Amino acid sequence: MSQQYRRALFIGAAVAVPLFLVACGSPGSPQPPINATEDSLTVWIALLKGFSGDVIYVGSDDAHAYFRIGSFSGPDYKVPACAVRLPEKFPVGHGKPYVVRLHVEHGEDRVVSDCAKNEVQPIGQLDRK
């Protein structure tokens, strides 16, 4: 390999790698979890029963709230924003994820929803655990 070719390869890598890292990890434009499954029933059952482990709120966008079940690296689920009321909302990637639980008043969980009737399983009001 000629010295000019190695130098050009080195300069190309020195420019491409930082650009790639900035594009992939740009904190100014966090994206919702790509593989999130829209399944409010699974999230509600995990909150209600607790068999799957903790339910962790990881952020929201305009249309959905995102949760992980079981661990900070567990599967991602999205729930329509109208189906859940959270104590604190933040955009995905702009806040510290926290564990949630169903809000209980007078021994009953409080299911409130702004969704159209029968549109989705309402989760209701949540509290920090």
C-alpha cells in the first residue's frame, strides 16, 4: 500500500467516524424506541399484576408514552398518550426514566382516559414508585 493511499484512508476515517458518532448519538434529536410495540393491555396487566417486574416510563412524544417492562433493557411498549396520566412527562431521551405503579384511591385503581371509548385499553393515572 502506498503512503499516499494510507494517508487518504486515515484522513477519511478521521472525518467519517466523528460524523457517524454525532449523527447516531445526537442528544438534540432523540428518537422513540424503534421496536416499541403498541400494546396498552400488556402494560396495564404488568402494572396490575407485577409478575413481569417493574414498569419503567422512558419518555413520550406527541402521540405515545413509552415504557419498558422488567428492566432498563427490557422490551419497549408504547401506549397512546390519551390512555395514561403520568406524574411527570418528558420527551424520550430528555429525562431520567422512572418506575411507575397504578394510582390507587380508596382501595381502587383510578382508570381515567382521554381516548375515545373502546379505542384502547385505558391505563389510567400512574404514580412514581
